[in-house]
Amino acid sequence: MKTTLSFLGAALLALLTSSCLEHTATIRLNKDGSGTITEETLFSAEASAMLAQAGGQGGPKFDDPAKAAANATKMGAGVTVEKVEKIDKDGRTGGRVIFKFKDINTVKYGFGDAMSDAGKDMGPPGAPGDAPDAAGAEAPATPMTFKYADGVLTLVNPEQKADAKAAADGDSPGAAEEVDPQSLAMMQGIFKDMKMSLKVEFPGGIAETTASHVDGNTITLADMAFGKLLANPEHLKKLNAMQDAKPAELAAAFKGVEGIKMETKDTVTVKLK
């Protein structure tokens, strides 16, 4: 089954079984090229209460050291796990993993990889993600890469480049489809607590950058609050018609809409102070 938000690829497959998650990833880059990647995933208070009633069973473990180590290996040579911890905050539960790297040039980062792995645990046998090579399964996202030299970081997102090309070639979604009130209410309820964000922080400051979304020493590559987006029925109708839409297309379709902030450039440069 495809989701109205299929543009998130593997990460969204995980969220099909639990749309009550908030997932944030923050990359911190020091002037010497070293840094950390912090991934934090939280269940909503409602979902946390349900899991507690079930004895803590039935949900993914976002504080699993073994999985964290496996994800570190995927991120490239020299990436290791600095800390794995459980989170219990304001009635919400989840986990935080901090990875560290000595040289960002060796890092290959796939936003949502941890979420995708969790989705395999949460979904039933045979669900999408269990057999990535099976016909019809979502292909794994190509990780973003980094080039850092002489105080300048260049971030390359191959997936975004491909999406922009598809949009330029006219591969655009169809017209908005009608959604019945019952389905509308259900979708708004399912995704009301779903949030995802990816940011890059520069502790020493930013001298200049080509990034679209900058706040102090931080650039935002993705920030999606689905509850705000879907509060407007017209947005949901449009989203429902964009089942195969790519990030570049969605960014254009929802430009200026509260709840969606996305970097559409396939290459972003940042000169550190």
C-alpha cells in the first residue's frame, strides 16, 4: 500500500505502522572537520501510554546499542557510537543515539535509516522493508555525502538532484482528489503527532551559505510538522493526489505553507567562521 506521503521513502515506510513519532536528526560540524550526529526519536504520550499498558512490548527500541552500532557502520569509515540512551520526557518515551566522526568527508548519511529499521520491527512479516529487493519494494535512499576543505562544507544530496530533474522533466502529480470527511478526520488523527526534522549546526558560526533556511549557526534541510500541514483539508486533498511526488515537487506545491520546510537544492555550501 502506498502512502500519501511516499516522498519520504524508506523512513515513511516505518511510520506507516506508527505515525505518532517525532524524529529529529542534528549534525554538528566543528572547524576541524570532526563532529557528531544526534538522532532522537520519541513516541507521543498517547502511544507511550499504550506501550506501557502492553508491558513495553510491540514497539521498536530506539535505544538498542547493537542497532546503533550497525547504523554507525552504514554511515562510513570512522563513524562510531558515542552514546545510546533511553528517553522518558513529559509522558513521551523513545531513544537518543549520538554518533561521532573524525572527518565528515567519510560520512554518508541517510536521513531516516534508523526509522526504516524500526519499521521492519514494527510491521508484520512480509511488510515493505522486510525484503528490500522484492518487486514493488521501495528502493533504499541514496545517502547524502559531504566534502569539507579549507573551512567550506559542501553537502550533496543525490536524491534531491534526481527529484528536481523529474520535476523539470514534467513528471508532476495529478490534480487534487476529493477526500471524504471520515477519511479526512482519520488522516488528521493519524498524522497529528508526526514530525521529522534534519538540521546541521556549526558551533563556530556561519560566515556565508547557499542554504535556503538559516537560523543563526544552524541550517535546516527538512522540517515537517504534519499535524499543522493536515489541519487544512485542502492540503490533505492535494497531498492525497501526490502519492508519487518527490521532495522538489512537494516543496514547490507547499511553498510557504506552515508545517513544511525543505531544502530543494541538491548541493548546499557553508563557509564556517
